[in-house]
Amino acid sequence: MVKETELEVAFKLFDQDKDGLVTTEELKMLIEKVGGCMSEGEARGMIRQANKDSNGGIDYSEFRKLWAIVRGEEEDELEIRQDFRRVDLDGNGFITKEEMLAVISDCDYFVSDKLVEAQKCIAELDVDQDGQVSYPEFILVWKYRKQ
């Protein structure tokens, strides 16, 4: 079950112009912002599935459905959520540079300056550039960034 705070954070991320509606254009722009690509048709289809009142945009009351579509299959999403929790050391729902550094410090994979690596990781995941990574940002980058 999705927590209300996670839903609020996700909605703010999607509603880029802060008008209370998530549009097809905003959905496409967000996916592009995380390094992915979504066609007009794909975005329109996702919006249409969640849009109960057929007004062309998703308001907060309809957003839970869109968020479920974006997150995808439950098994995959559970694995992604577990990976997020491994890095969110204090369990507050956000990954900070310090938490990323603590995880990277325990990892032999990173051989260069670990602080620089932690900053790079946060920068790649921090879609709204607020200095921390929320679960919605994490899953969007995980699922939609082209490798």
C-alpha cells in the first residue's frame, strides 16, 4: 500500500507547473527528465487509464491510479522499493548524500573518491534537484532511464 506522503511527493514531481493537474505533456517531460523516452501515445494512454472525469488531466484524487500504472508490476516494484530502503538508512523516505556515501563506503566497487561518487549518484537520481532523492524519483529513474 502506498503511503499518502509518497503519493503527495510523487504528485508534486509530476505536476510540474503546479496547477493541480498532471497532463500528457508533463508526464512525457518528466520521463525525459529522468533520461527516458515516452511517446505521445504512451503518455496519452496512461493518462486516459487514470482520468476518471475525462478532462484530459489527472488531479490528485485520480493520481493514485496513475502512480500505480507508472510503478508497474508489484513484484518488480517490491524489489525496487527494497533497494531504495537499503540506501535510505534512516528510513525517512529520502536518500541523502550522506546516506549514499555511507553505502558507497562499504562497497569495493567504487575505487575513486567515494564522496564524488556519492554526489554523482544523488545528482543522477535527484530529479527535482532538492538535494535528496525521494522514492518516486528513485523508481522513475530506475524504470525509465535508458541504459
